[in-house]
Amino acid sequence: MRTKACEFFVQPFLGKVKASLPPPPLPCRGGILADSMGLGKTVMLLALVQSSVINDREEPEGEKSTHNGSTLIVTPLSLLAQWQDEIESKTSLSYREYYGETKKVNVGVANVDVVLTTYGTLQSELYRARQRNQTDKSSSWLLRQTWKRIICD
């Protein structure tokens, strides 16, 4: 009969009991937000972007990251207006639409918090880069950027 208590760790999701502490989880580098329609996924993601923009502005100058600070949102054309409305009504984020380098609407797209584009635009940029056999993606502004975050709706 044992008279001394011993430590153990229960992992209910795995259905395991171990005598040693489990290792810490790996840092998260992405995720899937798969809530049902109408539960506010767009607003949740914009809140995440807004909070990181505020944190980046408060970051000391010497500790800036290598990304350009912008978030790329890729969405079907039918949802583009919804993203624009949500950004304007619920955040103070600056944004621009990107439809390719030949369109006039792209003026000032480099220094904004959010860049909105469509899957069709992204597909054509990738296609043009592949046609030109440019492995460094130098033919496309969209592909040259190092994005802080990419959201695919």
C-alpha cells in the first residue's frame, strides 16, 4: 500500500495520464476560423488586425519586423463590399483595394493597414508571374510583399 502521494497530469482531450508534465504547445503560426455564417468572423478578424496595428505603432523603432505591416485579405468579389463596409463602420484601419498593377485604384496601396483583393486578381498575378518564368515574383507588387498576415475568406 502506498502512503505517499505522487504527482500526475491528466490530459482529458487525449485520454491520457502521465507522470511527467507534458511539453508546452508549439507557437501558433496560423489557424482556421470556421464558425457558422453570421457569427461575426469578419468582425473578429478585423479586431485582430486592429489590435496588432495598435501594438505595431507602440513598438520601439529598433524592434520593427521585416514585414510591411499590412494585412492582405483575399476574398471572392461578391464579399469585397462587405469587407469594405465592415472596415469603415467598425475600425479605424486604412485600406485599399488591389486589382492589379495596371488599375488606377491602386494609388497609395503600399502604406495602408489592409489591402483587399480578390481570388481572381491573385490568380491572374500568379499566372502572369508563371508565364514570365519569374521565380522571384518581381513582376507583381502583390507577390513581392512580405505580408504581416494573410486572411483568405
